[in-house]
Amino acid sequence: MIKSELIEKLAAENTHLTHAEVERVVNVVLGRMTDAMAEGGRVELRGFGAFSVRSRPARAGRNPRTGETVDVPAKSVPFFKSGKELRERLNASGDA
């Protein structure tokens, strides 16, 4: 599901809200989550999972085309750990 599909589904389920209002709410929620993570914080959605930031140290990489060694700078990356309820729902179908 992409963001526009989420907005469409929420707008269809909440007919008392306009499409623009639903879109604004979704954008505000995602924006606040992004802001919290940009400040080094953690975002936890009970039953769904937790988003956090992990630091990757600088390292020496390799250009696969030339084989030349290149320096890869340190960086921060998002990390997601699924919640117990989400894992249980995914594994309940028995398709795994």
C-alpha cells in the first residue's frame, strides 16, 4: 500500500472528513514521525512496531565496476522492528 492508497481508504471509511482533511492528517502524522526520528528519537506504534535510527560507521567500500577502494562516510539509517501482534498476524496464515 502506498500513501495515496492509504489516504483513499481512510477517506472512504471516514465520510465525515473531506479528502483534503484526511490527507493533511496523514501528512502530519508521518511528518511528526520523521521529525522525531531526525532528532534521534524512536517512534513506537503498539502492536505494529517501532522505528528507530541506527548509526553506521565509516568504512572502506569497493566500486564493483572498477574494483577501486572508496571511502564510505558514516551515516544514520532508519530501522524497523515489527511488533508482536504484527508478527503473529503475518504468521497466522500458515503461508510462510
